[in-house]
Amino acid sequence: MKFCSQCGNPVIQRIPEGDSRLRYVCDSCHTIHYQNPNIVAGCVPVWGTKVLLCRRAIEPRLGYWTLPAGFMENGETIEQAAIRETAEEACARVRNLSIYTLIDVPHISQVHVFFRAELVDLDFSAGPESLEVALFEEADIPWSELAFRTVGRTLECYFADRRIETYPVRSESIPPLVQPAIR
């Protein structure tokens, strides 16, 4: 951030009085610009024993498979965001949403929240952010082609929980990938 969104003057980084974190601060109008994590909301849309996945038509991870999900917008609930993202990416309608996984991704300042959901019908298709959408049995999930670790983890949990027919709300954190040292 270089300029204040309130007055247009340059901002500096400093720890404001009474705070403990480095923030962007405008010395002209004294606005403190807080930067908070983004919330990603999505669904595990189910039809019988199959899960609906979308092949991404956009970066990041173009061409990889994901659950329908995206950034929550101002003015909507997290459930509304998950329903909207499922409609946008898979042109699918869902019902009976139940919060399922909350995954902190602190190294990119995101929180991913997925709901278990039932597809209303089989009337789905690729939205503008998807190359294709398809239903997958557990054995057919393209595990090595999943776009995000949060999606893989949510699917792992879902299939394990489905075997015992118990779906607890899961809260986890995903650390950054560690790059091997070059020698």
C-alpha cells in the first residue's frame, strides 16, 4: 500500500499507539489501514456417493480441480457466499448446507470455510471460472490434480467421515510448504 484510500496522501508503516502490529498509517488524516485475512467460502456438493468438482479456468492453478469456492463478499453471510460461489463456478444449486471445515491458511492471510451440501438436481455446468465440472466417486478423485491443499484436506475428511457417517466440524491450520534447501 502506497497511498491513503481516505485522502490520497502517502502512507508509512509503523506501529500505531496502543497497537502491537506494524500497520499502514496516513500521517495526514491519521487513518490506520488494517489489513485482515480474506475468507474463502465453498461447498462439498454431493449427489448420492459422488462429489462435484470444478476444473479451474482461471489462475491461480488454472486447469486444476477444486471444490466450488471463492472469496466472500461484503454484505453476505458465509453460507450465502458458499451458495453463490457454487452457482457461479458450477451453475449448481445446493441445499441443506452444514458447516464442515474451517481451515486457517495464515501464510497467505486466508481462512477457508467449506460446507457439506446436497445438490438440488443434476442441472449443473461450467461457469465462467470453470473449464468443466463433473461428479466424482471417491476412487476417481484426481488427487494429484487438486488445486489447493485445503480442498484436498476437506475431501480427505469428507470421505473418512462418510465411512463412519459422522461429520464433525473440523478446524485446522495448513502451514506453508517447506522448500528443500539447495546444496
